[in-house]
Amino acid sequence: MTESTRHEPASDQPARPAQPAPRTPAGGAGLAALLTAPQRALVALDYDGTLSPIVARPTDAVPAAGAVEALLAISRLVGTVAIITGRPVAAVLELTRLEKLADLGDFVILGQYGLQRWDSRRREITSPDPLPGVAAVRAALPGVLRDAPPGTVVEDKHHALVVHVRRAADPDAALAALSPALTTLATENGLEAAPGKRVLELRPPGHDKGGALRELVAARGARSVLVAGDDLGDLPAFDAVEELRATGVPGIAVCSDSPEVPNAVRERADLVVGGPAGMVSLLEVLIERLSR
């Protein structure tokens, strides 16, 4: 056998997963900091589209295969793991059953963009009263949506109301047609209209994932941050990562990609993975690296 045709004997050990390769130096530095000092790291993840596939009905958005197991494992290896989501905390707990896990590490769920909170230490939901404008919008929405395209549905999140057009025949056209009236309704009642993937959310102003992330970083004294998301609502968290880098806290922004992901999210990310399945794979790689 010549040198060019020699084969190495097969190994009984499974191949180690490949190291993630951020496409920016800053993202690479953030990942390196997480792997070097995981006990001071914060891993903050969106839910819909990142840990769960996007589905037509929000109540069907169960975690991707292996997601809960990966969250449990990595929570034991890094300082803090958080889900930062627009969903109510109770909905995330119902879908994930994380509150049933007795051996979670420091795990936090920030719902409604930080308005609501649950953590593995106290294991109870804290939540303020809704703004008065939410009740006014709730009462007005049936009239505003009287002539909405078939397939338009409203999700009531107690602190906010979300108009979904995913099931309309032409979701993009439906959202464009409804947005002016919904935006006016929100503004008149002290709320903001925040766009997302085929949704418009009428919610309290001044609360976003960036603010929630900054507060959690400060509370935990995190010295590195990984943030993952897939929609426009995740961009404030990406902004926070850049601000933290400027203060000496390394960070990496991850996009959970799909055909529906806005280009702005994909372009801002330091690392792009293939949807929730890719996110689970990334977490599994980190778990393998940190478990050595």
C-alpha cells in the first residue's frame, strides 16, 4: 500500500463535534471567553424559532428534539442560562416542563420581554399588573379586526395582545393592511406596536430583550454572554451584546436561521445555525467541550 492509499484504523470513539466557527473576531472572542470561564458565563436564548420551531398555533410550539435535555445539561456547566421571550412565563413553563426538573442549575425565564420572571431558585412567577391600555386595546380589537383577512387571530398574553396573520392566505399583505390601524390603536392607549414574523404585538413600551439582558448580566455579574434569537425582537439583545463588548464583556450573537428570518437578524449575528435543531446541536457542542 502506498502512502497515498494508506488508511488509519477505525476508532471505537465517536467523533467529537466540530468547534463552532463564528464569522467575526468579536464573536470568536465571546465564544472563547465562555469556554474558558463558563462559571461566569450567561447563555440567553429566545424561545419561538430558536428552541422551538415556528408553528401556526402558539400552543403547539413544543421544544425541538433534545432542547430540554440540552438546557438541563448546560445549566449545570455555565453560570446562568436564561430564556428571554415575549411569551408569558407560564406558557414557557407549560411547554417545556422545566419547573419539573429538580436539578437545574441557575436558570431564569424572563417573559413578556422582562416584565415577568421565574427562576430555579425561587420557582415562582413574579409579574406586575398590566397597563390599563391593555384592557382598552383588548376591548377595541374585535372592531378593528372586523374586516381582517380570514386566518387573522389574536393571542392574549395578559400584558400584551398579538395579532397573528400566519394562517391568512397572504400573510405579508394581511400584516401590511392591518398595521396602520393597529399601530394607531396601540399608540392611543399608551402601548407600542412591535413587528415580528407575521405578527404585530401591541405591548407596553420600554420593555425589550436588550433591557432584560442588561439587567440579568448586571445581576449575575456575567463576564461573557451568548445570545441567540431569530426575529426582529431579538435585535435589541444583539445591540446589548455589542454594548457589553465595548465595556469589556465578550459576547457572541447567534441567529437561529430559517427562510422566515429577517435579513437584519442574520446579518447581525456572529454565528448562524440551522434553526432550533441547529441550536440544539450548538448547545450539545458546548456541553461536550465544557464537560472535558
